[in-house]
Amino acid sequence: MTATVRGGRGLAAPSPRARGPRRALLPLAIGAAALAVAGAVQLVFDPFRTHIPLCLLNHLTGLECPGCGAIRAVHALLAGDPLLALRNNVLITLAVPMVGTGLVVWAVRRARGEITDLMPSRTVLLVLVGIAVLFAVLRNLPMFWFLAPISYAGG
């Protein structure tokens, strides 16, 4: 590394970014871990037959939060039933392929040595939060009954 003098300080010249297929291992490992956890949950129990009260809001108030039905939606996706997944939680069902695509894009960009900023802009973040809040409100209104997850055994 060579030092340059700028404003009285010695600064090191930037080194070229690392590249190569090894750099793609982090996003690929995150995706593989997510698939492994989802597969393990798929093998351990059937959320359509067993109720596991994970949502505190639903347990205390009976209201459906944006995440209610997510386990059933992922279970249905892994079982190859996308329509049942959409019926349980449309947000999660649409988010799964987007997150998968994002992991692939992240892996490719890392392998090429490109800079990847994982944090979305403030505008994108506000839009996503707004969509989640709107979804939570709508799925609890009687006229939007089709947005609420289907009932489970024993529920």
C-alpha cells in the first residue's frame, strides 16, 4: 500500500475489492440455512393440524398481524401448494421469491467484487412498512376476509 498525503494526513490508497466465487458463500449459506430451517419445521409439525401460538398480538386480541399465517404459508409453499400459501399470507408468499432473488443478486455482486448495500433507502423502508400496516388493517376487516389466514385445527 502506498501512502498519499492529503490535507496533512497520510492516507492509504484503496486496495482493489476481493472477488471470486468464495465471496458468494455468505449469501448462499444464509439461503441454505433458511431452507434447512424451513425444511426442519416442515418435517417436525404440520401447522394445519397443530396450533403453536407464536403471535402475541393474536393471542391477546384475536387480531391478525401481518405475520399471522406465515408458517402455514411457507409450509404450503414447501408442499407445492402456492394457492394455499397465498390464502394464508399473501405478503410472505410474495416475499419468499423476492428474498431468494435478492440473495442470488447479492451472491453474484459479491463474487464480482462489487459493493453491495443491504440496507434499503428510507423511502423503500417506509413503503414496505406502510404495506405491512395496510395489510394488517385490511385483513382484520370483515369485507377483506380473504386476506385473513385460514383457521387451523383446534383454533
